[in-house]
Amino acid sequence: MKRRTAVIAIAAACLAGPGAPGLAQQKPPPLGAAPPPAAVPPRALPQPAPRPPVAPQATAPAGKPPPLGAEPQPAVPPPVASPAPATPPTAPPPGEPAALARLRSLLPPGSTLDYGTAETTDPARGAVRLSAVTLRNGARSVTADELILDGLREDGVGEAIARNLTGREGEAVTFTLAELRLGGMVVQRPPGQELLPDMIRADAIRLQGFAAPDPEASIAFHQLDIEEYGPGRPTRFALSGLDIGMPRNREADRVRLGRLLARGLDAATLLRAAVEHQPPPRPAAGRQALEMEDLQVGAGRRTIVSVASARASGEQDAQGSGTGSLAIRGIRIGAVPGLEQWLRRFGYDALVLELAMDGSYDAPSGRVELASFSLAGREIGALALSLVVDGATQQALEMLDYSGMRLVSAGIRYVDQSLYARFVREQARQTRTPEQQLREQYAAMAGGALGAPGKGALDAIRDAVQRFLRGQAREIEITAAPPEPIPFARFQGAAPGGPAEIQQMLGLSATAR
């Protein structure tokens, strides 16, 4: 992954411009500043020594051949620095557009640029179109059938388009890309420093038809769009047709994603923190949103986990106060190891789930309101939670200091759709006991755990739980509404006085329907 990302950066650098010296024009090889005669010395070396062993090699360096002898001498001691006197490396080849001379000066150190043809399409803006482009840096290279540059500057490019790119390391292909488009890109890298994600700004970046082969994890996607990228900017990120192959992974060898959309995050700053292994900064004020559709995780020819859609959104102010929501629909978990036996035991082919959450946060008081958190399973049941806590300030959360946090209220509700009935049926089969007898046994156990009848402390809770266990109700709800907020420290030990004080302190109540 890291290597592929670096290769994509090389392609972008080809268009936007990090820095290095120039080279010769179209036909001579790169860095061949030592002139056309560089093609002659290969002939001059074999010529003096047709076959004789050592003696001709001694005379060849002596410089006897009059016209050619002076030319090969720089080529015999092969330090490449000797050809430099012929032409200054910064001098553009004859007839080359001025925009390309600027591009050469922006390439990374040690890079070379070669191309087939160059055509100036707009002299006023310095727009140029290149064909058969090759950018090399050591063993790495990127080729493109066509490269169009418009508004090239020392710190970036107004617009750039490259088509049919191929990246290689040695002879191995590292990636292919049908098209790359850049708009309004600026690179601000201090001299001598490594290029980091927040040193780049771009109005628009588009990659189409990307594929990176790898025996461990191949990656391909249809299209990637990035808009308003740069530090302090609310970046928009859209990805479609993602396909990740992991052939050596037995548990899951394929991940597919139909669409991913993210808006409002400062992606450049987040990436900088990730590269430097720093905790992510707090999101800037504004609205953020994340959407995902059609996620599939497969093993062989079967899909083991899939998600139809996911939506998450949040909005916050400069203090950090805000609201947020999450909804994940169509979660399907098949017979994966560890779950297959449970599914078969209760008669399920797969788990089909949905999850939803809504909440808010007030930064000054540290008040967290989880209005609802629900997890529902088809033909299983639905579990819903609610919670209100105050004193959870950002400083307390960062320090993991719970001394000032207090419980304001809480609630839990469960609606059974058949899970409890399946559980009782399975236990009855294994123990050869009638189902209703088992239900009465479970109700008696709950009654003993929740205290003797008549003491008034937990009567309402005990009665609701027993009605549910006997099958007389499908829904049970327990709420806590303390007369006043309870410090978390009160939950560290058992409450003196037992169940009665717990009920009074928490303001517990229960209903069964």
C-alpha cells in the first residue's frame, strides 16, 4: 500500500512539479548532456581491438586514433560528471517549449523526462501537449501516452491531464491509470524537507480507471474525485467501484465497495497526522458527512459480510458542541467462523441487522445526550438504549478523568421478535422439558435475584421481567431517572442498603408490554 501510494505521488509530481535538472531533447537519452558523440565511443572501443588480447587495450587509451581519439577519452574514465562541460544541464533542448524547461526544473532530484512530440497549444498561457512521455527516477518510472499542461508555475500547475499512465519499478508494473486530471494544484514544500500531505493544495483531482496489481493485496477502482484539498479546507472525497483482492487471505479474499462519499473533513491535516503517527486533530467547525453504499466482503465465491448503506453526519461549532447521527442499513453477516454454529443452532441462515444512533454534545458543560441507540435484527429482536451524562468535558475525556462525570438518566428497551422463543425451544429440546415449564423456571430465578415480593423496592422491575420470561409480554423497558445526577464514583462499590437503595438512588422503573 505504501509503495503504491508513493508511485501515485510520482505521477502527480510529474504533472504538478517537485524539482531537478534538465536533460537533452527528444531523441538523445536523458542526462546525455555530453553530446551526440556519446553514440560514437561504443564504436571506437571495439575498433582498435579487433581480436588481440592485451596489447591493443594498452594502445587504445594511448590516444593514437587522431579524429576519434580525443572524443573517447572522456568516455573511458566513466564518471558521468565529465560530460557536463559540453552543455549546461539547465539549457533546454533546441526548439523545446519554454513550459517544458520550467517542468524540468521542477522535477525531483535525479529524475529525467523524455517524450516523443511536443506541441504548444496556447503560447500566451504556455499550454503544451506531449506524447509518449516517460518520467524516470532511479528504478522507478511512469509513462503516459499523452500529457497536457496549462498554466505551469514554479509551485504548481493550473491544469494538467495525463492519459494511459503506467508505473513501473524495474520491469514490474506497479500501477495503471486510464486518466489523471489536476486543477489548481500548488505544492509548497520547504527546501530540503520531505513532501508531506499538507504541503499540497488542489482545487480538483480526478483519477479514473486505477489498478495496482499485488500478490498480497491488489487494488482497483473506477473513479476517485478529491475537491478542495489542502490544510484548513473542507475536502470532498468521492470514490466509486473499489475492488481489493487478497488471494492469500483465507478468511476474506475480496472487498468491494460501490460508492464512498465524505464531505467537510480537513483531509490534508488528518493525513499529515496519520503519516507522523499523531492523534487526529479535532474536526473544524462546520458540517461533516460520510456516505457508503454496497460494501461486500467475500471469501471464494460467497459473500460473508455485506452492508447495503451507511450514513453518518455531524455538525459542530468552534467550541466543539454539536450533534451527530449514524444509520447503517442492510447489514448481513453470513456463516462466518465462530458464528456459524450459533446460527445453525437457532435456525438462522444469516444475521440481518440495522443500526441507528442520534446524539448531541455540549462542550462547556460536557453534557452528552444519546437520544437513541438501536440495534435491530430481522426475526431476532430490537435493542434500544438512551443515556444522558454531564461533566464529560473534552479535558476530562482526554485525561480519562471520570471524577466529575454524572449520570442524569438512562434507559434500555428490548422487543423480542423470536430470539427468546427460539432459545426456549432449543433448551426444551436439549433438556427434554416442556417449554412452559422452562419459562416458569426462568421467571422464578429472576424473582429470586430481584428480591422477595412485598418489599416494594424492585417489585415493578421483577414483575416486568417475569412477565417477559413467561411469554406474557414481548417488550420490556427499564428506565433510570435519578432525583438528582449521580456521580460515577457512586457506582464503584455496592450501594449500602441493597436493592431498595439502588432503586431509590437510580429512580428505577420498568414496564412490560
